[in-house]
Amino acid sequence: MDQKLAERITYIKPSPTLTLDAEVKAMKAQGRQIVNLGVGEPDFQTPEYIKEAAIKAIRDGFTRYTPSEGILELREAVCEKFSLENNLEYLPDQIVITCGGKHALYNTMQVLFGPGDEVIIPSPYWVTYPAQVLLSGARPVFVDTLKEEGFVLTPEALASKITPKTKGLIINSPSNPTGMLYDSSHLAALAPLIKRHNLWVISDDIYENLVYDGKEFVNLPMVAPDLKEQTVICHGVSKTYSMTGWRIGFLAAPKLVSEAVAKMQSQMTSNPTSIAQKAALAALTGPKEPVVRMQNIFAQRRQLVLNLLEGIESFSTPIPQGAFYVFPDVSSLFGKTLHGQKIRNSDDVASILLKECEVATIPGSGFGYDRAIRLSYATSEKEILDGLERIGNFLSPGSQMASQDRGWLKKALGPQPRGSKGGL
Ligand SMILES: *Cc1c(COP(=O)(O)O)cnc(C)c1O
């Protein structure tokens, strides 16, 4: 029999980040000492009070179907979060609880976009956006942002890609992979165009709570309240509360959209896991200390990574203001030959770092930006030190990093009190 899959599934590739993660785990299983700077999830345990809430939900028998849009208490807690943290007022029927932030994005695109539509994605972008736009039947349209401009979309760049078919725009701040943050002036500059062309905006706010250097998080409806009616905020508990495996996300949208998403979920997943919803409720309403502790550890690690990267001359790293990634430009290596291998692009850089240093990173090519690689600092200080030391020794032999003098290391570790092992 001539077996054929649907055309739809041929449009997309598996997530490169998840693929790499599987490869690294396999290499580790063979006993290789891989330092994994490719990961995209916090390495902390989910805080104890959140786990306890899930255990209690099981004991209490909270194990049946819930409403498709999620339990009312949790939707109310999400409204409270938006009101307190963002000064945005939503009613519970404008909130949908989903099986992770990724699912919130997917469902939003399914109800907003279809064949004939164009959706603008600023690059570098998170690998999932183009795949989800394609799965909706629409066409992703990429618009380059510049390193010199902090990888932020400008009105001129946006205008250059708008056509009569443009239906939506995706904004992700802080960004995966660049760690860059939109401030109010960036968003205010985009607002008139978005309004004039009546675009739907998907605001992926998943890294809202990981912002550094006293910078302030803002999203489009906070800056341009009249655009709240054309914005869907996609969010979740994965990154803030170290809850990636629980699969709880949420969205806030005009009622037209939230009701459509709830209808879709009713025919698709029925509801997000009942006990995970109780855990997410505990997360949103519980003590904030564990979250602050994780934020502080990420801030320390970010400083450590930036200090270490200064010693690697062939990398040029814009200073990220959020999330847990750095995105060094590695294009100064292109055209060179390292250990007999000619370096042509970001794939070659990531590949040689994995082969020669046993350090896993993600090539920028998958994020639509072939001049950089993504390093994650959602891992222990020991791994960060070890990984960057190996890269430094390999790329800059003869530099201070490769010398026996550990002065650079002391400097990188900085004046902060040591002893934090990064666990909770
Ligand atoms: C991690 C991530 C998400 C959502 O993750 P979930 O685990 O599905 O909640 C969404 N957007 C970006 C940019 C991410 O990095």
C-alpha cells in the first residue's frame, strides 16, 4: 500500500531545541561529559507548596474533567495577576487555561489565522512560531531586526512587510532567543501601525518575570490600552515557577477569541489536567519568595555568563535584559578553519563546540538568525563555568582564559558572596 501522511505535517520540522536535548541525553547516557547550554527550561525543582497543592488535589479526589476553559478559581487568579502586575482588567470569561503556553499560542493561531492570511514574525524568533503559523494554514512573513537596535522591531521594518493580507503580528518580550526586552517607547512606536492595519497581536509574555538590571516589563496593551481589543496575551507558569512538566499555560483575550479557543479546546483536549490546574492556582496565589529566589539566582548566573563571555574574543554578545539566554554573534569565526573543519555558519559553530568541547549550544539558524548561537544559563554555575571555560580554551588558546593563571576566573566570579548552589 502506498502510505501517505497529510500534507500539513510535511510543512514543519521537529523542534530543534527538543531534538538537541534528546541527542545530549543520549550522549550523556554513553558516559560522555556533555555540558548542556542548550536547554530551554529552568533547572530548579517546582517549589514545594505547589507540589503539595497537587498532592492534595489528588487526595481530595479532584481528578475528573474540568470546564474546557479551565476552573473558575484559576481563571480568577489569572485575572488578579493581570490586574495587580499589569494593571490590565480582564473578566474570567476572557481567560482560557491551556496545556502550556505553547498550547495557548497554538490555539490562538488556529482561531485567528487561516489560508490566505499572512502573519508577521520578527526574527530572530522562537522556533515554534513559524511552525504554528504554518499549521494554521497562514503564511509566516519574517522581518529582520538588528543587533545594533537591540533586536527590537521598528515601525519602519514592520511597515515594510504589511500587505492587504497581513492578519497578525507576534511579539515576544523578553525574547527567546535574544533575551531582549521591548520598552514602552518601542511598543508605543508600533501601536499606530497596528491600529491602522487592524492587526491581531499575539503577545508572548512567558518570560515576564525574568527581567534584570531593574528594567521594567511592559506589553502592548499596557502601553496602548486601546489595542487590548486586538491583543491576545499568551502566558503560563512554566518559566516563572519552574513548572515546565506540569503543562499549564493561559491566555487573556477579547471575548470573541477566548470563547473560540474554549470551543476548540472542548473538541480537542477537553481540559488541562485537573491536578495541574490546582498546582498552578497555588503558584499564582502562593508566597512569592521561592520565585524571587529563582529570579536572583538567574540574575547572578547572567552576570557570570556575561563576565565569562568577555574573555572569548571571537564572540560579540549583546547584553540581554531578560529570559535566561545569551545570543553571542559568532560570525567572526566564519571562513576560518578550526581543527581541520571549515566554519561556514552557526550550525558549524554549534557542531564543532559539541564535538571538540562537548558543550551543547543551539545554532541561530533555527531561530532565523545564522550569525549567532544561543547559550542558556538555566543550568548550574558549575556547568556554566565548565562550559565557557572549554569554549574559551578551544577558541582562544593563548588567551588568559586558557592560561593556568586563574585570575580571570576570580574576576568573572565577581564580588558577589559565593556559596549559592542554585538549588531550592
Ligand atoms: C518556553 C516558552 C513558551 C511556553 O512554554 P510552555 O512550557 O508550553 O508553557 C512560550 N514561548 C516561549 C518563547 C518559550 O520560550
